[in-house]
Amino acid sequence: MKAEKSRSNGAANVRLAADIGGTFTDIAVFDDKTGRLTFGKALSTPDRLVNGISNGVHKAGSQYASANLFLHGSTVAINTMLERTGAKTALVTTDGFRDVYEIGRINRPDAYNLYFQKHKPLIERALCFEVKERVRADGEVVIPLDEEGLAALGDKFEKLGIEAVAIMFINCYANSAHEKRAKEILSKRLPGVFVSASHELSQEYREFERVSTVAANAFIGPKVRRYIGEIDQHIRSDDFKGSFLIVQSTGGLYESEQAQSQCVRMLESGPAAGVIGTQALCHTLGIENAIAFDMGGTTAKAGVIYKGEALTTGAALIGGYDKALPIQIAMMDIFEVGTGGGSIAKLEDEALRVGPQSAGAQPGPACYGLGGTEPTVTDANLMLGRLGADRFLGGEMKLDTAAAERALAKIGKPLDMNATEAADGILRIAATAMSYAVKGVTTERGLDAGDFVMVAYGGAGPLHAVAVAREIGIRNVIIPGAPGVFSAFGMLFSDLRYDYVRTHLMQLADAPFDEIEAVFKELEQQGRDAIASTSVRPHQVTAKRALDMRYVGQEHPVTVELPLNVFAKQDRKAIKKHFDDDHLQRYGTSAPDERAEIVSLRVTVAGVMKKPPQEKIKKGGSAPTKAAFTGKRKASFDGKFRDTPTYRRAELLAGNKIAGPALIEEHASTTVLMPGDKMTVDAYGNLVIAVAGAK
């Protein structure tokens, strides 16, 4: 990946990508005609997020008027849900099923914890209402929809000041007619209210998961709709005349108009884009298996590239397993922990803890000099010399070492530690916490993390990548070009994408392939129609098929991706073999002699977009040039300060080698090489690190 500082001019032929994080807003700009790639990074502006985007676009040397595509990923949806700052929402469900959302699955991961508390719904029970209707699981209407009762509910919602309504009828996945009619009635009666129906988001069985999904969509809907509308208005006022696309949790793109109604699909939009960027990098380098490790200012996330493909899931638990709320939509399989560069270190019960609270962008870490006083991971890195006070963001932002030392003393003194020892402890705890994110997408999925390459990015990722890799036995780490804005860069590799799933229970042994084929073709056509209705014309449209399968008698299925020729040949044995193999990988066991059944059919339709080229850099010798060497500074490793060489990454050439300890600096990030590590610059400018001492 090669970045230039020149301005992109001319006709509207530019793609702008904006990733808003809790601390920084990252911008990537790609000119289709010239091949220029430029980047910008600015502090996020929580009071008015569009200002941070505009600041980043300006720093990237671009403008909205020059773009034909504006791609955007944001944490606004997930933060609204986790912080519970959404709309006053009501739930409408089938008569007799008011408490489905409240009861949930009654998971109890800690059986002997007397203080255990189950999930807390986003909609309180007093705002859950029933209406008479009933559809069987086969789609047959048993009780017609009570339209008069529904209209009466509309009157009640107006008096209660309801801002959003979630509709979930018990078997709507089999026949959505009642939900469609209910949405029509309520939308007409309450024109200013956000109304969401569950069948628009999920056509799978499992009523708790469906109600949780539509409740989340309604809860975050008004805020996300306003947010996207504000950005759209802002960029249009600056002469943007192109298409505004949002990154979904799958890493695919959809229209901003769709995002304003199906908001829940963008919960993991920012992190997903980074995984897509990692997948593109892996394709270029011929890497089959990789871990995408993204550490920003607020959180650290990990995703997986396995056999060349980014792993996705059909459902996710938002908020941790014990109190989680399930979301039943396709999304990237990402594990997240509350540890980032801005994570605050504090003492709890005389023990040092790091995160999940973050200093964010305002006031930020103490060393930013913006009013923050609490010790953070960034302050610790500065105290240990791993960040240069005069080189942060290429020297744009000076860091205050004295402020960092004062903040670190808050936890150091009670523990009888000096500021350096406290900083070292913070980084060790942070590395352990972040290793859980990597284990969450590898070890807990039946994969050996040691067999994977780690691709580390985000502003803080390269600072900590080697420490995390050592913690869990990863032997090789790659730092891509411009890692501080890598998620924004990854958006440039995203395609239009639509995912569909439909529950269709049948045993594999006598599954009617003509019915399966008919459902698949219907879902694929929905995807093709959706892509055709967008304002973007992709180069080609592709479709992938998968089945959710389980052994007869099991409760939960495994998603099995299958080649199209398996269906063309109606090869039941091949389908069973794929299922057995996937079950073995996921759970460590399989039962080839047991009967299997199909639960749901899945289709992914993608509109493939033109991708930026991955350019090679100039070749050099094994030793870096004099222009790359920027001197030495004191940095602490293993409790000792050493004269550590520093290098300017932009001056490194392909073939250059550097042995640790060393610090490799660039505009928005610093890569830390620990003693014993060996780094080589590859043909594309990536830093390939052989990790010493990986367990």
C-alpha cells in the first residue's frame, strides 16, 4: 500500500472512505484514474462527528466534490446499544408471547454465583404489548391480524411519547403478511415514529433471537437515522453528488437509505472493514490463515481469515455472554475487548486494571494536554519511550511527558511503584487482556492461534502486536502500510453485499433438492434485485450458498459453506462430508454415521467493485539507508531503559532488515520491535516480524 500527499483533482472519480472511532477519525482517499492513495487522521469530534470527517478529508488533501463514492463505517450503532442511549421503544408481539424478550434463553454461565443477573432488555416490560394474530410454523394463518386492536395501540403509543416500535410476530419467518400489514398501519398512524418489523432483518426461527434483533434495530434506529441523515446533508452541501454507502457488519456495503431503516446491520461496520482489508492483503501475499488485530483508542478487536476467506457468523452476542443480547443477522466473526490506547488504568480492590473505560477523544489521555488527568495505555507508552513526544502524528501533536508521569503516579504511589514501573505493569496487563480477543476468534473456534499470521493495525496495534503475539504463541506479525488508517483503507476493498437466510427444516437423507434450489434461486434473485436498485454499478455479481446443519437431535446448527457444484450434482454424501468436517473443526468431534438435517438456507450475493492496486516499493539492501535512521532514544524493555534506534518507515526499502529492540515510526503509528525480534520489509512495504520468544 503506497500513500501520496498530493491532492486528487479532476472529475468525480474518487472514493472517500471514513472510519469514525472513539478517539480518531480516519480517512482514505483513492483516485480510480490516477491510482493515487492518500490518508488523513483527525481527532474525533463527539459533539458533531461530521466535523471530524471534514478535518480528516482536508488532511488527506481531498474534498467531497471530487468523489463519486463516499464509504463510511462508524461505531454509533454499537455504542448506542451498549451505552443504552437509544429511543423510547415499544414492542408489539403475538398475543400470549409478551414475555419472550424478558425470559430469553435463561443462560447461566456461572451456576453458583448468587449475584448473577440475566440480560436486561432494551425495552422494558411495561412497553411490551400484545395483539391478536397467529400463524403456524408452516405459514398457515390461524388467527387473522386484529387491525382494530393494532390501531388502538397506535393511539396509546402517541400518548406515551413512543419514538420507535419493534414488531415481532411469533412465526413471521414462515409468513410475513401480518408483520407487513402491522408496519403499514403503525407507520401511517405514527408518521414520525421509527417502525421496524422483524422479517425485514431475519427470516429464521428462534423467536427470542428475532425479537432481540428487531428490538435493537428499533432502539438505535432514530439516532442512527439522524446521524446518517446529518452526514448526508453535510457532504451534499459541499457539492458531493455521488453515492453514499455504509459498511455493514459483514464488511459489505449497502446504501445509506437502507442503513437508515436496517440500522442493526452496521453494528460492527468499522471493525469489519479492517478484516476486509486484511483479507485483501492476504490475497496479495498468498497467505491462507491470518488474524486481523485492530487496536484503536478505545477497544481492541480480532477477526479471522481462514483458508483465504474472512469468517462470518449468522448471529452474535452483544455485551458479553452472561448478559448478552443476541443479534440474528450475518456479521463478521469479531471478538472485542475494552482495551485501547485511551483505556484508563485504575486500582480496584488494590489490583491494577486497564479499561474498559476510555479517555476517548475528549479529554483524551493525560499526555494529549487536552484536560485529561487519568493514566492511560498511551501515557504508559510515552513514559516507556515507545512513543516520541515530538513525533506523534508526524509531529502535528506534541505529547506532554510530565502530564503522563503525573497521571501514572496516581496508581504508582499506592502500589509503591515509580511511574516507569506503573507504565510497564499497565502494558503487561493490556497485552494479556488483548490476547483474549485473539483467543476468542481462534482457540474458542477450534483453531490454533500459533498456525496464524497476525496482521496488526489501528493507531495502537503496531505498538502492542509483538507483546500480544508472544502471549499466545504467534510466530509472525505483519504491519501493513499506513496501519493507523487501515480500517478506512479496508473499505476501499469492500463490495456491495446482501445476505439472506430462510429457515427450512428437513432431513438431509430425503431433502427435496428441487425445493432447495427454488429457495436458493429466490434468495439469489432478491440479492441481484437489491444490487440493481442501488446507484452503483459493480463489475460483476456473484452468489455463494451455505446450509445451517446439525445432527438429528441436536439443538444448535453449524453453518456449512458449499460449492455450487454440490447442489448441481445433488450430492448428499459431499454435503454430509462438508458438515462432518466443519463440526469436527468447531467442536473437536463429529459423527459421520449419524443422520444430519438442514435447518436454514443461506445466500450471499455480492456486487464486486474495482479494487485499489497493491503497489510494490523500491528495492534496497539488507541495511536501511541513512535517510531511514532517525537517531536513538531511551526506551524501556523488560524493565530496563536502552538506547533504542528509531527509523522513519517512509524511507525503508524492500529487503531492509532491522533487529530489535527498535522503533519504526510513521505518521499515525509506531511499530515496536522487542529484543530478539527480526523485521524484514517485503516487496509491498509491509513490515514482516519474526517474533522472538513466542510461547
